[in-house]
Amino acid sequence: MDEFEFSKIAGAVLTALLLIFAPKAIIAMNAGHTPEKPGFVLPVEAAAKPFSAAEGAEAAAPAEAGGKDVITLLAKADPNNGKAIFKKCQSCHVAEKGKAPTVGPNLWGVVNRPKASYPGFGYSEAMKKKGGDWSFTELAHFLQNPKTFVSGTKMVFAGLPTTNDEADLIAYLATLADTPVPLPK
């Protein structure tokens, strides 16, 4: 094989590589567009912003307001949608009367139940110290961001992305009892 043959083969290989990788490079450079509808909105975007100690007090106020927002949405919440949302929770929780807890405690009758009280489940010390009952407000704050509400909780869930999802899930949890808890009007 002479040099001319080798040059033609090398040129063909380089052209093929250019045709394969150039469109990918062009697409990658233009990939800065935002899709019309995101596939999933991460619930931790707000937490990614660092803040100073002075801003800490301001950051606590929106969390409290978020819980109040959920309570106002409960009157129109959809327990059927909450049941669908609960499927995310089923990897760690069961919600059937009398079932043994799994990774997390059984959530049957959780609304108005004392915190850290399901028999046979090993709660974190932080959850045991939290005290009180799982009222609608307490559940709303916890579902918004478990680690913020109970610092030191074992629960690894980052929280639900929207207040509507929180309200629907709480409405569903309220139905899981021998006597379902009526939602606030």
C-alpha cells in the first residue's frame, strides 16, 4: 500500500469521525434551552442557596408559612391524588391497620397520633424528643422538609415538591384510620 492509499483511508476515517461527533458537539453547545414542561422539579432548589446567620431567621418564616398554606389547601385536597402520591412513601412505610413497621413506622392512624409512638419501631432520638401529636400543621411542616422540621431524623426523604401534593397526601393520611379525621374547612 502506498502513501496515497493510506492518506485516502485516513481521510475517510477522519471524515466519518467528524460526521459522528460534530453534530453531537453542536447539540451539546445548544443544550442550554429549557424544556416546556420539566420532567421532575427537585424539591431542594431553595435549600441549595447558601445563606448567612442573619438570613436564617428569614428562612424560617417561609417554612412556617408553607405549613399554613397546606392547611388552607386541605379543604379542597384530593385524597385519591394523595393515595397516588403515597406510592412514593411505600418504599419505606406501610399504612395498614396492625401491620408491622418496615423501614419507617406504619402510618395507619398517624393523624393526631403522638409522635414517635408506633409500637415496635425504633425512632431516632430527635423524633422522640420532638414530642406532641401529628396534627395537620405538624404533618405539613414535616412533609415540606423532614430534616429541617426534626433535625436528626432518620427519614431520608427530601420533602414533597408542592404544597398541593402535601395537602393531598395529608388528606389521604387522614382517611387511614378506624375513624377518619375530618379535614379543616
